[in-house]
Amino acid sequence: MTSSFVALKGLDKRYPGHHAVRGIDLDIAAGEFVAIMGPSGCGKSTTLRLLAGLEEPTGGSIAIGGRDQAGIPAHLRDTPMVWQSLALFPFLSVADNVAFPLRMKRLGAKERRRRALEWLDRLGLAGMADRDIAQLSGGQRQRVALARALITQPSILLLDEPLSALDAHLRVRMQTELSRLHRQLGITFVYVTHAQSEAFALADRIVIMSEGRIRQVGRPQDVYRAPANPFVAEFMGMNNLFRGVCRGRADDMATIETPAGHYAVPARRPLAVGEPAAFVVAADRITLARAEDGPPSGPAVRGTVLGLEFVGSTQTIFVETEGGQEFRVQKQQHEIEALDLVPGRAVHLAWEPRHAWLLPETE
């Protein structure tokens, strides 16, 4: 990245008995949409609160627009946040909720009202200005929270799992709304979520965190197809992980010995014989065949179907290998029907060697 609008350098946050953020470095470009993901307690929301000025870092620095944020309180930072709980005021009308940040800036009532109506119109809430918050649906309240955050025309917007309380249909609609707003406004979005679908649909880059550390940063497709380590591979959910030891090298291929067998894997990094190694094969890269039809050519593993999970036009098939490892395979519905896959059926799982991804890090 040639320039950064947000720069976190060695950012650290300790609480009594808990090290929440452990010296992370992250640069975010102006106008970029970055999603921070990770399991509960990984430090993603703490990082957002540090950016907002709601927490003071134990160490490191935060710069926004080239200005060090040390000592600048939250109310003086240009970092509005949209909360998971929305935090709307039930005793104020819709328009007054939206205008509240301008009231804090001591703008006149007429100008506050004008700007509030303008943002309500932009977010499809024209005509609702004088309603009570309790009269709005979940999706409408979400838009009110967005309007309130954007009314000051900030250069950065922070969002902490803003869609988690919405049902699936509203979540998809609000994803579309957020994407549209980001394109139109051109401001920087930093978005914390635990939902891969949201991050993949919205973000230019994804940050994966665990135990207060950043484990990988990259475009959604790169993080999915080329995880940096076993944690990221397993966190993404649809990667099948093999752990083993390198037993040989030939040209640009390495032979990895695993409990499931020996497999040829493209050696995309230096790898010595005897060195621990791990690779993944994505669930949608695996082909299925019934065991009675004979073993396929190339890399394969035998197992038994445990169950199937319907996810729209595709299904996820859970297979237990003979070594006791659980694999996931994603297939179209018609493919499942053609194979007559049912729990208990023995199958072979196969893949092309080029679809195996040797992890850059084994831990």
C-alpha cells in the first residue's frame, strides 16, 4: 500500500489479567473498506474501541490522517461508531436522534433539522422524521444509526457488528445499503464482524485476528484460497487441513506424509525433507465418488458420510475419514442427488494436486 490514512503501529492493550491486543501493525488506505474478523475475545472490538478513543492503548500508536491520536478524547475524534446495539435514544424522535451529533457541535436547530432530513431521505426514511424510535422496524433503526453516524460527514466510519441483530433477509439488504454508501461517500470503513458472508461481500481487505494478534491481512479471495497458517485455514471453515512431514522434493512439488497418506503438494515455499508441513484443500475443490465405484486416480482419501447440511443451491457434506478426521465437501444439489449420498455411505474424496495449498506457516 503506497499510503495509509489509518496507521496502527505496535498497538497494545492490557487489562488486569488479560492481554487484549498484542502489538498489532495495520495500515488502512483512505476510502478503503476493511473488515476485522476473528473468534470471540480475539481483540477485534477492542481494536475498534481504541480507534474510536473509547479506550487508551497500553502501548503503540494510532494515527488518522497523519495525526497522532494520543490524548485526543473520543468526542473530539472524527471517528463515529455504529454499535451492535445501535444505542439510539428512545426519548428522542427519529430526526432528533440523527441530529444529535450536530447538537453536540452546537449547530442551530434549523440547520440540524435540515441535515437530518437530508440524511433520512438518502437512507430511504423520508417521512419518518417525527416518529418515535419504537415505531421503527429493525432495518429502519439500523438506517437511523447509520444516518446519525454519517451526518457529521466523517472521514472514517467504525462499525461494530452492526447487522448481527437483524434477520437474514434484512442483513442482506443492509449489506447492499452499506456497500452503496461506501461507494457513494468514498470514506474509510472499518467493520468488525464474525460473519464471513458480510466480510466477503463488503470488504476490500480482511484482517483475521486471534488472541490479540493479526494472523493474516489480505483480499477476501486471497484469505479464502491462500490462508497463511492453520488457524486462518480452520477459521475460514471450508478448508480441509492436512498436517504432516515433508518426505521428499521433486521439481516444484513436495511429498507430504500425513496420517491419511502421502500427497504431492505444490511447494510454494522452501521446504526441507523432515520439516513439519501443513496444507489445505478447499471444500469446493474436492470431488466425490462412491466407494463401490473404485478409487479415483490422483490424491484421495476414503471416508464415510456423516451428514449433509442444506445451504440453498449447495449442500455441505460432512465426511469422516478412516483416520477419524472430519472433512467438508461443498457440492451442488444435483450432484448430491446423482451420487445418492446418504449418511453411512462410503465415499472417496479426491482433488487435483494443484488445488492443494501449502501453508506458509505451520503454527
